[in-house]
Amino acid sequence: MKKFFHKVAIVLVAMTASLSFTSCDSDTLTTILGTVIQYILDPGTSYDYKGTLKSGPLKATGDGFNWINSNETSTFSNVTVRYTAGTNSSATLEIPGFTDGKMTVGDITINGLAITESSSAKKTTFGIGDNSTIVASVTVDGVKYDENSISSVYISSLNDKDYTSTYVTSENLSTYISIVFANSEGENVYALNIDYSGSIIAQ
């Protein structure tokens, strides 16, 4: 598994996110955490969602990225994604592998997701955090790039107005993920964009 520190991939157009930070001392933070956090899903429990996955494989060029398939993006139906709920930095997202034209994608597992609970909206947003790790691979023209080749990972949040919001509830899961792979010289070679939306499978 590979660890990331809030790395952001920009692979299609400029992605913008507005972030705000508020300073709190440890006592204040403890009080806030103790009284506000109400977990929408039970930590340690896995939830399966079935839905639509849109894939966008890209190849790096001298000045950006181009589609590697003639149809540009592909849509896959009835894809089951698993989300294992957790406290902050312990949630996990699992996406099954698939083949999209010239790119074969291995199973993707992202551990240690940073989460934010919203009891009023009854949803949990999640993204890459300081303790996030990923297992992922793509194979193109017989050459495989695994998690050791990843140069950046991006998961959108509710602040990204131009992209799918990333959240999970007791009914739905929606996420936009971008992963960029580099060669042994550190040059970006391929990228994969995944846009997923699904509904929970009754347990």
C-alpha cells in the first residue's frame, strides 16, 4: 500500500476547491468532537452499494492528458462498491477491477479515509487524509503500473461544485476519484478517473 499526503491530481480541467481552516485549542476540539460527532454508519461495519461506474482512462502528453480510448469514457452498470465505516482515518473504500478498452484496472482499495460527519444532512463525506493508503493498478499495452507508480490521488468533496460530491449515507454512495500513475523516471504516464454513484444493497 502507498501513503499519500493530500496530493491532488489535475487531469481533465482545472479543479477548484474552497477550503477554510479554523484554529481550535485541544480542549475546544475535544468538546466539539465529544458533542457533535454522531456517526451516520456504524464504525467497523461494511456496506455494499450497487450502481453505475463511469471510467475515463487517460494518457499523458507533453502538455496534459488525452483519452486513450476512442469512446473517451465508458459506463458500467451494476457495479458493487464496498464502504467500511470507521472513525476518522479508519474508513475504507473498495472498488472492483474492470477492463476499459486499452486499460485494465485492478481492484482498488483506499484505506484510512478522512471523514466528516454531517448529522443534519445524515451523510458522511470522505477523502484522502494524512493516513490514507491505496492499493491500485492499471495495465496498458502489457505494462502494469501499481500503487508504487502512483504520483497522486484525488477524491472530490462537497466543496467541488463542478464535480460529483463524495459522500456516503445509509442509502447512497457517490464519489469522484482520480488516480495518476508515473513511470520509473517519475513522469506521469496514465491517469484514471472514476465517477461512481450507487444505492445500498439490503443486508
